[in-house]
Amino acid sequence: MDDSPNRLPPLLAALRAAARAAGFIMSSEDRTGSLLATLAASRPGGRILELGTGFGEGTAWLLSGMDRAADLITVELDPAVQGVGRQLLGADPRVSFVSGDGGAWLEEYDGGPFDLVFADTWPGKFTHLERALELVAPGGIYLIDDLLPQPGRPKDHEASVHDLLAGLDRREDFRCVRLAWSSGLLMAVRTL
Ligand SMILES: C[S@@+](CC[C@H](N)C(=O)[O-])C[C@H]1O[C@@H](n2cnc3c(N)ncnc32)[C@H](O)[C@@H]1O
């Protein structure tokens, strides 16, 4: 089975070219992007949160799956990195770009819960995990990636991933599935 996606978001090529030109290598790969789009499509009118915008490739995938009534907040620490996504995707009224630390944003956010949380940076994953999970609506999805070992990661990264996955699997309020596919993902659905 060829599992490469056959439908790519219209602006993905431009975002990818900008990321490559800047030497940014942390963008989600296409299979993860395709999963993001599919999960977003499963939530008509859904409220979606992305932590770590990067160059906006994940954002473009999410937008490509969302219907017109859905909305997306995406948070990024580095305004220069987020600038390209803001410029190319910012005209879409469904997306709000937030520039700042994801941990501070999670602590300060006082709005409603989300149907899909894509935690693609430290806060919401290795820090502020409880807060990110608290923001997942009943039946909502929490998704993380980059869980398989990769060269260049800090030595203790694998141990951190192991502890993170074990902690999530132990929870009674989420049902989890691990996907040893793409960069390695875990999807958790709030059941309580
Ligand atoms: C894996 S990349 C995001 C990729 C993007 N979600 C995608 O799908 O293409 C992680 C991003 O998190 C950002 N970041 C790092 N620390 C952060 C923090 N404390 N708060 C928000 N963003 C942070 C980095 O600048 C980087 O752009």
C-alpha cells in the first residue's frame, strides 16, 4: 500500500519552499499532515488548537480538512518562523495566529475546550501536559508526533518520550492509540 497522501493543501508547496530556504526542518511530514486534515474533517464546526506553528505546514493541513464553520488557534514562540504562515494563510478567517510562549498561552487561556489539540512543541507535551489535556472537549482528540527516535535529538529525549507515553496510557480519562508510523504519533480521545 502506498500511503503517501494524494491531496495536498494548496499553499503547502510555498510554505515548504520557505521552510527549506530558511533551513527549518521541523515541519510535519505529509502523512502526519494528511492525518491532521482527516481528523479536522471529522469535526464540522470544530475548535482546533495547534501548539507550535513552525512555518505553517501543519496549519495548512488542518485548514484543508476543516469546514467553513471550524476555527483554529495556532501558537508559536518565534515570530520570524511564524511570519511565513501568517503571511500565506492569515487571510483565512478561520485561523488565528498567536505569537508567544505556548506554556504562557495555555496558562492564560480562559476560553472553551477544543475538539482537536495538536501539541507539536514542548508546552502541551513535555510541559503543561495537564493543562493541554484539560482543554480537550469530551470526545475530543489530543495528538502528538515526533515520538520515534531520530538522529540529533538530545540524549534524554527517548526517556522523556517513554515517560510521556506511559503516563498517557495509564490515564482513565483518555483512550490512547500509538502509531509507529510517520514520525511516530499518539492519539488520545477524551472519554471522561
Ligand atoms: C515541530 S515544530 C512545529 C511544526 C508545525 N506544527 C508543523 O506541523 O509543521 C515546533 C515549533 O515550536 C516552536 N516552539 C518552541 N518552543 C515553543 C514554545 N515554548 N511555545 C510555542 N512554540 C514553541 C518552535 O519555534 C517550532 O517552530
